[in-house]
Amino acid sequence: MIRYLYSFLISFFISFLITPLLINIAHKYNIFDKPHTPVKTHKIATPYLGGFAIWLGFLIALLITRYTTSFPTGTLRSLRGILLGATFIVVIGFIDDIKTIGFKAKFLWQIVVAIILINFDIKIKFIKPEYIADILTIIWVVGIINAINIVDIMNGLASGISFIAALAFLFIAFPTEEIYVNFAAAALAGGIIGFVKYNFPKAKIFMGDTGSMFLGFTLAALSLGTSYTKINNAAIYSPILILGIPIFDTLYVMYLRIRSGKSPFLGSKDHFALRLEKFGLTRTNVVILIWIISAFLSFSAFLITRVSLLVAIIIYATIIGLSIAGGWKLSKIKME
């Protein structure tokens, strides 16, 4: 466990120390997220580039750990796949931050990074035939990348959810010694916390698509890297709970947009977090509430990996019921 803490701390300090430098660079080169469209939820121009801090913390922590820790060959191969795909998606995210490339182009490049993972044998393995598993892997990776990107609408929201998810994957994988998942999850969590200091509650910097797509890609990769349990087969779906908030928000806003005759791929203010704000909560309270819900879902996922099939089904059914009821209630709130 100490070596995972080592990875976490390296990533944290790199991210924490480099973020102020990135803020200065953003000011110098005028790299700002400007609230120039109706779907933007912030009021003032804010520097981008925060995603680079998380990625650099993650990258440097894993490289240092690689040369100071003995890794099995399979672990090194898996880490290479994640680092290659993560670096690729960071570049695509940065291009989109400084010059919007459109959702079709983003989907294409997201499919490319999903294929990178498949080529490094990071994919769904419990479904046959293999080509069906590969297709579902691509859908899952692309879906999670966009889900984290979609939920990134308030300071600390996507980063906090991602931090909780990374810890969940770490603790679920830890007993089975899925080493690459453990190291990568610890490094990701450390990089996120180093960034959050400058992003919540008041943002000095945003992580932009650079950060949100990197987080989504890495979390999707981590979710594919462990068996979850040998107690019940239903536990294989526990990543859906760990990433439940971004998945729910994505499906929720797509449903509301389609119902109102809008494209599900275009931005709007249908997010359930914004509906909670409209209900009367402050943004800080909305984010903290969603963190708590995310932690509850992750703990539920952890429990599912350690209980009988019947109990697991009851937990899933209860959460699905609460989600539907909560979504229906929030949909009654009128949004501008």
C-alpha cells in the first residue's frame, strides 16, 4: 500500500506545483474559457490548461514509479497503453479547447484511443465473441469520456467525482493486486487533488476538455482492468455505479433534449446539477451534495463486490429506483 501512496503523493505535488505556472501561461497567451455562449455557466473569462497539471502529475508519477519499483511485464504493457492513449486524448482535448473541432471529430479521435486500449488488451473480457466485446469496449470508453466532459459544468464537480471514482477503483482492485490499476488510480487521484485546490470553490483555472477527456479516458481504462469479484457475477457491473453520476447526467440530458426536439449532441442547461441550483442550493452546496452521492454510489459498488448475488440485485434495484424518482422530480423544475 505504501508504494501506491508514493505514486499518489508524487502526482499530487507535481499537479499542485505546476498549476500556478499554467495559470500564468494561460494569462500570458490569452488561453481563456470565455462565457460567450448561452450554455456557459461561468460569469468571467477563466484560464484553461488545468487538465495539463493533472495529466503531468499522473504521467510523471507513473514514470518515476516505473523506474523505482519492480513491475511485472504485463503491468508495464498495460501502463504503456494507458499513458499512450491518455497523452493522445490530452492533445485532442487541448486542440478542442483552443479551437473547437466539433463533436464528430471528437468522437472519431475518442474511438482511436479506445482502439489503443484494445490493442494493449485493456478491454471487456467477459463477453464473447471477442469482436462484440471490442465494440462494447469502444462504446464504453467513448461514452465515459463524454460523460465526464458533459458533467464538467461547475467548479470541482467533474474533478471531485473523478477523484472518488479513482479511489473506488483503487480499493476494489487492491485485494486482487491488479497492480497497474492500483498505481494508475493512485496517481490519478493525486493529480486531481493537486488541481482542485485552484478550482474549488472559486476557480482560478479550469481543466477544460483537456482535463475532462483525460479523466474520462483514464477512468474508463481503469474500469476495464480488474475482475471486481469472485463472489457474484453481478459485480462486474459495479463500474456503472462508480461512474453513476456522469452516466446518469449524460442519459438524463440526452433524454430531455430529445423530448424537447433538440439534438442530444448540442449543449443545453438541462443538467441535473443546474436543476439543483435552480431548486435553491448554492453551487458549492450542489457540488458537495453530488460528491456525497458519488461516494455513496462508489461505496455501494464496493459492497456489491463482497455480497451475495441476491443482495447485489437488491442494491442495484434500489439505486435504479431512486435515480428514476430523482430524475422525474428534477425534470419538473422549470429551466430558462
